[in-house]
Amino acid sequence: MIKRGPITKWFKKQLPVLTGNLLAPTGGGWEDDQYTPYATITPGPGQVQNQGLGNQWESWRLTYQVTFYAVDPDQVETTADSVREELLSKKALLRDQDFGDLIVRDLSCTQIGAIGYTKQLDPPGYSQTDVFTLEVELT
């Protein structure tokens, strides 16, 4: 049986801008009249890609949505570009991690989201959701 939790924890530890599952930082990015862009990570759907004979192994595709928040479109895009570059630079590190019976084969950014405007932030701001996909094998 696949256990995604250890991989989710790894993602959260990689970048301080990732605050957790759909949780904004205290103050929603604002502290002393200064805004700091932030991102949240949400585990997305996982899908079996291949199943071995007798269920000896399975290949899975796991997705994570990373949503970036900022006060202007340039800031949200710059933050997203930086996080995307940083996460993808850690492919080799990810492959070397001990995730129990999971082996990570690949990490890629499979979708760069559109920039949207939201009034859900105070003050209103911008967001972008990118999708990262991991190819994992259950041994």
C-alpha cells in the first residue's frame, strides 16, 4: 500500500515559502506593513500507472498543487518561478531520500497556472497554482 505522507513532509521542508496544506502564514503574509509572498502545498490525486504481476510492485504518479500568493502579478510570478526552479533543482536529492517502500523516479512541473485576482485576500491580491508530478515506484 502506498504511503504518500513522507513525500508530502519532504516537500514542506524544502522551502520556507511553503506554509502547509492550504494554510496562510499568520497575518496572511503581512507583518508590520510589509507583505511577504507565500505558497501553500496541497496533495493532489494519485494514479496507478503500472501494476506488476502478483502486485509485486506498482508505479504511481502523485501530484501536488502549489499555490502562490502575492499583492501584484509580477510578484506572484517571480515567486512561482523561484519556487519552481528550487524544487526542480532538488530532483537528485529527492531520489536519494528514504521514503520506506517508495522509490522516487522523477519530479517535474506539469502545469504552470494562470495568474488570478482574488478578493479573498486582505487586501486583494493575486495567486497562481502550479502542479508538480512525482513518478514513484512501490517496491
